[in-house]
Amino acid sequence: MFDNNFNDFKRAIFIIHNIDKELLRSCLDIEDILHVTLTGITAGYFLGFSRAFMLLYEEDNKVLTGKKGIGPFDIEEANLIWQKIGDGIPIEKLFENGKRAELKNSRFNLSVEKIKINVEELPEEDYIKKVIKEKRIQVLYNVDKNNVKLPEQIKFLLQPSDIVISPILAESSLIGIIFADNAFHRKPITEETLLFLSLISIHTALSLEIAIKYNEIKKIQKELLEKEKFVAIGKVASFVTHEIRNPLVKIGGFSRQILETDDQDKIKRNIKIIYNEILQLEKVFDRIINLISFSEISIEEVNIYDLIKEVIEFLNDEIKEKNIEIVFDLQPIWLKGDSIQLKEVFFNIIKNAVENNKENGKIIIKGEITGKYFKITIEDTGIGISEEDLKDVVKPFFSKKKSGLGLGLTVAKEIVERHKGELMIESKINEGTKVKIFLPMEVKNE
């Protein structure tokens, strides 16, 4: 092919260079790789192939499936295509996305996409079987569909021509097969042509191997995310069920008693109990909404002192029940932030400090300016966290409690980081836990 025409050699080098360049751009997209490879093989006068199509191999079920074909179905289509190329379409233009819809709906491509061949059912003398077994290119000269040993689905596409069947191999395993022919212009398929086709096949195999592995990883990742979603839904449902069951049981029981008695004192007492349980339910639902929603930060001037005081007041009953001493060493200070979300941070941390504390324990809350940050330290004298668990406490759904969603510290960390701050946790078993919250100094301080 190139012995008598150095220009043909330069053109072949040029097409391989362009194929390599385009494959690098599309190395994670299988459709792109097929388009680039087959476009390069059939780009008019370069390698001398009229048509080419690709079958991909499914290792699990030993099936070759038609994926893409580029070229004319018959001589009429061939004349139209050559006329366009003859009008001076640069090779770079042939790779563009604009051509893909037209190529996808061509008769040749639609016929290729219908191909499905079970390799194990092929006779040993079939050329596809030979290509797979010998792992090398097969060239068939002057093929007639009536006498060639190929599956009927392939014969349907054939025109009298020379045919090249090239395996696409990655580490000796089969990825697919390329078919190419000179059906309409009948340019000779020489050793040089086969050499260049082999180079293209190697580059295509590398690109396809990367793309297939990438897609497998994406599929596994998607499946894992779906499983995680179901686990998360289950944990949320379990938390909600646990938190609302007792108040609902109480409300139902005391409501029944009201219906069954005329004793006004008893009715009044029961109504008060029902009212308190409803307030408890409201708190639960507020907690759930705060735990599972990350809304946008609404920036305003926030008094950190007031927020923490409100949280302590809210948890007052639990603090009194355990007889916990609150040591408050914090002066009023104004920062920029979202008051609702920051209150959620302090609620999660102080509630943990209360729950994990001992009877007659202590919670120390201190604040100080350190450089460009205001540091809030919340320290308890509770049971502490093991070194092994400490690295996991801010992960979603991590909890050692029988009840609870395991999102409190996750949410707290997320909110602090959204405020361009940092949350740090130190702890020792049976000595207590210290949580440090660093929030940037933004506004005036008192």
C-alpha cells in the first residue's frame, strides 16, 4: 500500500495520530471510543476500508453483541458518502459529535446493532472462533457470503470483498472484534494496512479496558449508594418509631380514661399529661427535621452566649434529673452565622454531654478568642469515648446508644464547616469528653 506512495504512508500516520488524540479525550466513554476507532478505520482514502463495525464480548455469557457500524450499506450509499468526502471534509470533522446521529440511524449501523452471537455455539471452523482462539487478525480475500464460514447475522451485512477480522485484546482476554472490508472501492488490503490496523486495535483495546473498568466501578458505586440509602431509611424509620411510640401510647391510654370517667380532676390531670406528651412529640419532630435537613446558611449577627443559654434551658429537665452541674464561663459574643443551625450544633453536643454524663456530674462550657477564631469548649465528666470509636463518632449513623439516629455529631460537624469553622473531639474512657468548636470572628464583639 505504501511502497509506491510516500504520501499514503504520511496519511496513515496522520490518521493514527488523530485516532490516538481522540481516544485520549474519550477514554472513559465506550460509545466515544467506538465512534473514534471506526471513523478512523473508514476515513476515506487513509486505510482503504469501506466499512467497519465492532462487536463487544460479554465474558459472563460468552456472547458477541453488535455495538456500532460505520459505512454504507450498499453501493448507492457508498457513492453519496464518497461525494461528501470528495468535497473536502477534513479528517478532524469526521470525529465530531455532529455526525453521530446521522451515523446511528444509518441502515448499516442499525443492522449491526441487531447482531447477537453465542460464541460457544459456533463451529470450530468459523472465522470468529479462529480469531478468538488464535488471538490474531484473520484476512479473508474475495469473500462471497455464500461460501464464507461466518454466522448468518454477519453474512447478511457482507458484500463481495476482502474482509479483515481483528480481535480487540486486553491482557490476552477478549474485549471485542472489529470487522472491516473494502466492499466498494476495492483498495488492496496489504501487510502495511494490517500493521496499522493492529496498532489502532491495540490503542482501542487499552481505551476500552479503562472505560469498561471505570463503568464497572461506577455501577458498583451506584449499587452501594442505593444500599446505603435503604439502610439510612431503615435507621430513620427505626428512630422515628422508637421516639414517637411511647408518647402515642400514653396519649391513647389517657384519652381512653377521659372517655370513661366523669371525674373532673382526673380529666384535668389526664389532659395535662396528654398536652405534655404532645409537646414531647413536637420536640421529636423538630429534632428529626433538624437532623436530616441541611438548608442554606442564613447569615446574621448571632449572640453565641444566648444560643447556648437557650439550649441549656431546653435541656433543663434532663440536666436536673441527673443533678448535673453546669459551669458556664462564657461572655456575650457576636459572630456571623445562622442562629438556627448553630443552636442545633450546641444542642447536639450538650445533649450528648448530658446523656453520657454520670449522676452528679459536671459540664463545663468555656469561650475564648484564639487568633481569628472564637473557640467554644464543651467538656463533660462522663463515660468518655474509646480511642477506637473516636474516629467514627462524626460518621453518619454511628451510635452506641440503643435509641438514637447517630447523626447528631455528623450534623454538628457539617454545620460548623459550613460556617468555615472546625470541630474537634478529645475523649478518654471514664474521664469524659471535650468538644472544641472554632468559629471565625466576623462581627463586633462585646
